[in-house]
Amino acid sequence: MIHDSLSSKVAESPVNFINWLFYKWKKLVSLLMVILTAALMFVNPASAQTSPCMTHGMRIVGEKAVYLSHMPLFNGSCHNYQALLEVTFEGAGDPQAKYLTEQKKDPNQNEFTFEPTQEFSMPDLESGKIQSFKGNIHRGQYERNASRQLIASNVNAKVKRVVHFRRLSPNSKVPKLTEYLLFGNSTEQYLAHLITAPPDFDQILTVKTKLPLTDAQLLKAVRLVLPNRPVPNPQRQTEQALKFNDQPAVLINGVGTRQAVGVGVEYFKETRDLL
């Protein structure tokens, strides 16, 4: 029966027969693609959930080395990551020098942001699948400035190392004591508030009195617990935010002898995005 059907189509018109074969081929390819996609989701459902969906805005900090801090949200799988990356800016006109020059101009305006111009999945940064991404450097928060203050465009942010990477969950428990992440190196150190659960805040400050840690110990962010800054309740985390000239006692990784840290200037403190 099939042989007779094919013969009749060829007899009717060779052109119609070719069109008919092409149509059948397209249907077969479409079916195979559906089956393959379903199989991949079954084998690795996490990859299906973290497929590229949006660009990821970053804040820029650093006075010698340059670091990017992902701007997180609690309302979706694309943006619910706290991530700190050491990067170098590459491109025409030396964009890294431009940023460092602008950063020194006004000590009262420390917020700089990186606006990526390509899509990628955040977990691909941690795994090393993505080792660079392009974007634009702005003074201030580029999403909120009425008139954007562009410093450099078409910049390639090359990832040197992933300093901290953690997926956030709105169901996480808020720690009883305030915690920060210490990152940088032996000569240049920063404090980033450890984000846990909403309502929370994202904040990075410089360190004036540095902890005696080596570059090797600071390859990854070091967790600091502040024993004298208890969190009264999850809704009041912001009350414990560090400020310029604070000298909190800290426990490295929550253990050992208390040490004092001298807090320097604030790069930014974000609360709106983490409600």
C-alpha cells in the first residue's frame, strides 16, 4: 500500500512528490526535537530551569583589582544568586583605566554598575562555561538613572575567579547573628553583606583595618560572623548594616578569637530589590 501511494505521487508530479517528502521530513525532525528536549529535561531538570533567560546587572567595586557583584532578586530562578567575581575589563580605550579614574573622582559617589549586553545563565559563571561577557560601564545604577552616565561601552568582562556564588531561597532562615563576606586580597579587602532571606539588603563596604589573611586564604570569600550584632527579627535585618568608621568584632567562619575590623566607605546599600 505504501509503495503504491509513493508511486502514485511520483506519477502525479515529481515536484509534488519532492514537496511531500520535504513536508514529511520536517514533521519527523520536529518530533525528534520534542523527544530530545523532553529527554534532556528528564535527565537534567536543573539545566532546564537555569537556561539563559535575561541579562544580569552587576555592581562594580574595587580600587586596584576590579570585582563585580550580581544584583540579586528573590522573585525568580534567573536572578536569585549572590555572586562576587574578580574580573578585568578589556576593550577599546582601556575601559578598566576609565573606571578606576572615574572611581577616584568623587568619594561620595561610589556606585558603578555593569550593564551586560548578552544573555547567559548565572550557573555557567560558576562552572566556568562562561568565562567572559560583554556590557557597558555606568556611573550610578543604570536601571534607575533618568539620564544614564555611560563611562565605557562594548566592554569585555573577563572572569579571573569566582569569589563567591550561592543560590538564594526566600525560604532560607535568617541567621541569629549578622554575617558579612570578606573578599579581596591581602592588601585590598571588602565586606559584602551575606544575603539570606527577604526582606534583606545587599551592601559592600571597604575595609580600613584589614584582617591578616593571605591571598591564598582569600581566594574565596571568607564568612565573618558579628557576635555583637544580633538580628532582632527577620524583618529588621537592615538595622544591623555596617557604617563608615564602625569597628565590629568578627569571628572568622564563626569560630576562633574575636578580631576587630575597621569599616571604610560604602560602595552601595540596596534594599528595594530584596523586599
